[in-house]
Amino acid sequence: MISLWHVPESRDRETTGRIDLQGALLATIGLGGVVYGLIESSRAGFFEWRVLAAIAIGLVALASFVFVEMRVKSPMLPLKLFRSRNFSGTNILTLLLYFALGGGLFFLTLNLIQVQGFSPTAAGAALLPFVFIMFGLSRWSGGLVARFGPRLPLLVGPTIAAAGFALFAMPGNGAGYWSGFFPGVVVLGLGMAISVAPLTTTIMSSVPQSQAGVASGINNAVSRTAGLLAIAVLGVVMLQVFSSGLKHRLASLNISEQTRNAIYEQRIKLGGIDVDATAAGSSGPAPINEGSSKQAIEQAIKDSFVSGFRTIMLIAAAMALASTFSTRLLLEKRPAKTTEKHPSR
């Protein structure tokens, strides 16, 4: 209601006002097909026919989406906006940085719950410093744009965020929160706080005012797509590293082949493998009948998860650094001013 009363209406006079249903459908099929194929490849294998079919359909749909957006009168994604070097550069930065953030925080939560023994509530509370830092420093980081321009904060912020991801790769199994994960949460929060306001400002100032809403929507969609792809792609990486480590560690334990196979078949659960259920569901005498054997298996599972988690965090750090390099290569040192003047009020 407040918006209806106090926010004035605006529209782009160059558009016809028609909804781009064809583009929306193709984008949905394209992203859905690629993400489904990547996620399903963890369960069925990458060369399973339905995995390859889903990815192929998704890629064809995305290619068709670009073709349609070039020709429709009122495109959902106006490709002409990408003629702006700053607009293209900040969206590439968004894709890389939010890929790292979405995948990193997803697997951080799994680590806290499945390996470190946090409750879901405690795992959520562990990220509160990140939220408080973002909230407390948002106004300050916005002032950095007026003082230094957006380029410097967008070089420094993602670099600090990369350091935060690297810090997450250090704790092992049984690490405490304050010494193990709190430093990474703080550093990551600082890096994102420095990045977000300049990123938004650059996006909004790189296009004419009449298209600022579209530009903001595109950037928001890019960030959400990055998080979606991160979980799918990094999920495949995590499963591969976890499976390899688990197989190697189980082979070194003095347990039956039946138990070893039963544990390994549950690898898609990652750190959530239920060792007790494996023992109870086995035929004949329970293969895990000593506390030491059970403890060794649980340790192998957790160590394998930590190995995969460290790989994920290092990839996230690399993606954050890649966003820094995209800023250096693509963003103009002085943002280009749009030619369209703001209407008087």
C-alpha cells in the first residue's frame, strides 16, 4: 500500500508493454534442463541418456532464447543493454561472485550440520555475523562509490571475499566455531559488504533511467542463476571428491566387503550416511559390531566430506578472484554516463 501511494509509476516508452512469454518459456526450459541434468548426473552418471538429453535440451533452449530475444519487440532480456561495457562487466562479476557465494554457503551449512554436529538452528545462527556486517556496512560501502568510484571497491571487495572462502578451507573435522569458521564468516561478510553497493550502483548507472528497472531485474536474475548453477555444478564436484576419498579410506579399514559396499552405495548422502542403518539392514550377523569399527567408519565419512568441502571452498575462492579480474578487464576506470536525463519531479 505504501508503494501504491508514494512510489510514482514509470515505464519504458520504447517497449510495447507485451509480456515476452516465448522468451520466459525458453529461459525456463533452458535453465531447468541444464540444472536437472547436472543434478541428476550425480545419481545416474553423466553419460546416462536422460542426463545428456536434459543438458542438450537445455542448451538448445538457451540458444533459442538468445535468438528470440534478438528479434522480439519487447524482449524479456534486452540484449542491447550489454553494449554498455560497465553493464556487461558487472553482470559477469555478479555471475562469478554469486556462484562462489551460493555454492560456498550451501556446502558450509552442510559441513556444520553433517560433520561438525551443529543443529540446523545453530548452523543458521552461525551466519548471523555475515548478515550483521552486510547490514551495518551497507551505507558506508555506498559512500565508497562517491569517494573512489565503483572500480576500486569492486576490485577490493571480491578479493577479500576470496580470502574468506580460503579461510573456510582450513578447519578440519571437529573444528570449533569461533576458531574454525567465525573468521571466514567475518572476512566473507566484509568482502561482500564492500562489493554489493558499488555493484548495484554501477548496474543502475550504466543504462538509461527508463531501463533501470530492467537492468536491476537482469542483475538479480543473474545472481539467482549463479547460485542455482553453483549448487548443481559444485554438487557434482563434491560428490566426485567425496566418493574418491571415501572409497580410499574404507579400503584401509578392517571391515567386511559387504559393509564397505553398503556404506559406499550411500555416498550420495555425503556426510549424512547412516552407519547404524547400514548395520541393521545387513543380512546375517551385523557387520559393524564393535564401537571402534563404527567410529572408524564415521571418521572416514567425515574426513572424506572435509576433503570435498575444502575443494569446494578453493573453487569458490578462485571464482571470487576471477570476478576481481573481470572488474579489472571490463569495467571502465570512469563509469560512462548515460545520455538520458532524469525527468524533473
